Amino acid sequence: MNPKAPECPSCKRAVLPRAENPCFPFCSGRCKAIDLGRWLGGEYRIASAPDEDEDGNTPPEVPPTDA
Ligand SMILES: [Zn+2]
């Protein structure tokens, strides 16, 4: 296993390094929202804050896509 190729907690795909990926440790903002939605949806109990030191309060809804 390559320690420099972390997996997205949501979809298990390869994740870009933090330096290149504002959504780290997720592969994308969508996966980040999915995981956060699980947290806020009660699938997990929020006993202690997850290991996030930056904007970890994104709402679970997918942002509106005005195409
Ligand atoms: Zn993902």
C-alpha cells in the first residue's frame, strides 16, 4: 500500500495530496458532503469533533447546481 495515495473515505478512490486538494481527505467536495451528511444525519453520533482543522461545517446538502 502506498502511504502517499490515501483513499477517499466515501468512495475509496485515490485522493490527491492535500496541497492539490482543498477537499482533502476526500477526493471531491461531493464526497466530503456525503460523509458530512452521514455525520449530521445521525448515522454517527457526534461525540467528538472529527480530525478537521478547517471548514468542517459545510452543510450536508449538495450545493445548488445552476447550470
Ligand atoms: Zn470520493
